[in-house]
Amino acid sequence: MAKDPVCGKEIDEAQARAQTSQTVHGASEVDPQQGTRIFHDGSWIYFCGLECRTRFLASPATYTSD
Amino acid sequence: MDFGYTPEQETLRREVQEFIAEHVTDDVLGELETAEEGGRGVHYRELIRKVAERQWIGISWPKEYGGQGGSRIEQYIVEEEFARLGIAVGGAGSGAPAILAAGTEEQKRHFIPGLISGEIIFALGFTEPQAGADLAGLQCRAVRDGDEYVINGQKMYTSAAHYATHIYLMARTDPDAPRHRGISIFLVPMDAPGITVRPLWTIQSDPPAPIGTTYGMARTNETFFEDVRVPASMMLGEENSGWYVGAMGLNLDRVGASRYLISVRRDEDIVNWVKENDFGGHSPADDPAVRDKLAELWTEAQVCRLMTMRSMSLVERGGNFTYEGSAEKVWAPEHGVHTTETITQILGPYAQLLSSSEEAIENGLFAHNVMGAFQSGINHGSVQVMRDQMARRGLGMPRG
């Protein structure tokens, strides 16, 4: 499980990435209710949704420092 | 200087109108209301095949790649008539002009005929969550590995991703170079392993926006790339030249009927509505305030049209085309917003009734337009970015 760095909610990475269907031309589609993510400094960070990701992007250092 | 059409061009317009009356059936219009294939179902594809038979797609594109080698203004006439119904005939978007300008011979022969026939559809993969107006801040990475590039990252507002065959993707290939000089463009098949599409539903999805709504896209997406491998031959232009290739394509895509009509279609609609409706012997067309506002909109719309014609003339003559498209991209969307405000004033509370209301005017077209018009000044290059380009390229000011 991953942890949303903004709200602290646990995110199941496998569920967030799991294919639920395919687009007309063969790309995987996922369930938007399972969260989203961002490729940041070479790795994926998971979020419960766009709001938390937006907060993160406004100030990544706030959420990535120890 | 004559801005009118020649008799031959007027004949072409009538032919297109007659074709549309015969072939754009309720089945085609019904498909346009669906979001799943971007409205491009079996009836739509059959329509495009017939349009291609008439040699009306890619009129100004080179014959060797499936075009007609004709004039840009004739292409504009055809595009305008179809765009009034929300139908883009062939190669809409910035990918095709970028390929024609910067692509290899192999890329041109593969992609351009497919874009003309509708068999190839691009999703635009430029914007990222943290890189929209500041596009040069994009972080999607492409790393060379032998004859391939490996792509990791994500794109935002990839509105065609759920029905596109390819994504026209901007990625960073040199993270150590100055921001604008370390970017490349790739033409990536959507079925490449590692691509994931996450749907995002817009304010136009529920209730659904009626056909013809400006920026009426019910669905957009974010698209993720995890170790996606693409052959190096699918890079468009030279490595690290993607910023300039992409900007050139975007500029050329700002010229033409679709972009023009996005901002002025509602002008025509509200004028028709005002003239056609009567409330107990009182027509809004008799109201001096309404007449004044509509005349003001008409004047602004003429500026949109003249800017469009000038840009097409520049393109036709192979002229240097840079800030002129930016000026259009400022004037036209801001006019569209002004039109929306005016319609809201004329219709009053009826301008708030969406398609789900039985009392909505024109099936809620104007109300859905209120929700969508404002984004036209943001997407495809915000008006603020466009003004900065005009200051630098048109007025010779330094980069801020």
C-alpha cells in the first residue's frame, strides 16, 4: 500500500493501476475512484485524488521532507 | 482588397451544404452525442469516407500524402460548413501540420493518409499536472535505449486518449539542457504496453451537453506512461527540437475554421434566436439594448474573421507565421466569453437551464456554453501566454 503524502490515506497501488477496461485502440483504462498518481523525481507517488495531488504540486517540499 | 469569395468558391460552399443536407443523417448526429468514441462511430466513419471520395479532406495538403494540393481557402470553406455541425473533417489538430513540416518521409507517408481517412487519430500529449501554461516545465521523460526510447511520466487533459490510435507526445530527452532545448516529440501508439488512461468527467457530462456546444467535451483523461517503449523512428524532428516543432504545429492549428467557429458560432445562434422568437407581440429584436449588443458582437466577430483570413493568407504564401496566430488565440476566445456574457444578459434566467430542463432554450445549448466558454482562453495556449508571445515576437521585447 502507498500513502497519500497530503491526506495520509492509504492507496492500493495495484488497484490504482489495475486495468478495468480498454480504450477503443487498446490502452488500459483504470477506475478513477482508485486514486491517481504522479511521476516525481523518478518514482510514482500516489494520491487519493486530484485535490491532494494539486496541493502536493503546489509545494512538493512540504510533503516530501522527513 | 477583396475579402469575398470567388464564384468558384461560392459554388464549392453550396456543394458542401447540399452534401451535408443529404449525408449528415440523424444517425451521424446521434453518434456525435456519444463520448466513448469521440463521436466517431460507424456512421461517422462512413460519412468521412464519402467526404474523402469528394476529395474534400486535406485539400491544401500535398498530393503525394493523400491531399489535393489545393488552396487553403477552399479547405477552409469545407471545414467551416462541417464545423458548424461539430464535425472535424480530416487531420484536425496540431499533429498533421507538424508532421508535414518536420516529419521524415516515412512518417509523412504513414501518418498523413491515415489522418485524412480518419483511421489515425491523435490525442494531444503536451500538458502535465504541473506544466500547462508553463509547458516547458514538463517532466515526462524519454530515455534512449538502443533503437528505442523508454518513456515514463504522465499527461493531463488528453481528451482524445480514449478513442485515439496514437498520442502526439512531448517528453524531456535532455534534463540538463535549458528547459526549452531538452524536449522531443514522439508519435506513440496507444496500444503500446505501459500506457494507462484514467477518465475525468467534465461539467459537460451530466446532463450531457447538446451537439454544437462550444468546448462541449464530456470526457477528458489523464494518461500515464510506465516504461513505454517506442522506436526511435517515431521521434518527430530532431532530438531536443520538440519545443519548436510543437510550437509550430500549435501555431498552424490555430488557423482555420474550427478555431474560428469555436468563438463565433454562438453569435450566429443568438442572432437567429432573437429574430425567430416573439413573446406576445414583442420580439427581442425590437429591443434597442439587444440590437446594440448584437451589433457589437458582430463587429468583434468580423475582427475574428479578418484575423483568420490574414493568417490563412500567410500560411498559403509560406510567410513567417508566429505571433499572428497568438493574436487570434487572444481575440477569438475573449470574444467568445463576451458573447457568452451577452447571451446571459439577453436570456436572463433561461441562460442557466441545462439540457436536462424541459424549459431549456435550444436544448440548453446556451447554458452549456456558459460553462464551457471560459476554458477557451486557457487551453491550447492561454491568452496570457499568447500575449507574451506577441510581445516577444511581434513587438521585439525580451523574454521575461
